[in-house]
Amino acid sequence: MEVNITRFRSELFELVNRALNGELIYVTHKGVRVRLVPEGGHDRLSRITPLQVVNPNADPSDATWKDEMREAWERDWADL
């Protein structure tokens, strides 16, 4: 939804609530578009904490861990 600044002023609380519910709200003022977005995101995916699977301190040129992972995976799944 796109609104001008006058409509935004008159419907401020309604438009903010709509943005909090995930609707895209754009406000146009002096020919510039501004998007109204909740801080930090509002969806469930934005709250997921990334998991470090590989050691960040490992030497990227040392690829032995890939071979070890592949061999362990093949052992684990060989019985299936």
C-alpha cells in the first residue's frame, strides 16, 4: 500500500499496525518513497539464530575436514 504524507498523518496508528502485521506500507513525501518496516523484522525467520557448523577459525585451505565428514556420513548411512 502506498500513501501520501497527509494520509499517513491522519491514519498513523492504523498504518503502523498494518506494517506490524506484515503489510508493506510506503509513504511518499516530496517525491521520495519511504518504507515503513518494524525494527528487527517481525517474521519468525528473522528471529532464528544462525548455527556455526564449521569452525570459523579453521584454515580454509585445509580441506581434510570435508573428507572426514564424507567418510563419517558414508559409515553412518551404509547400513540403510
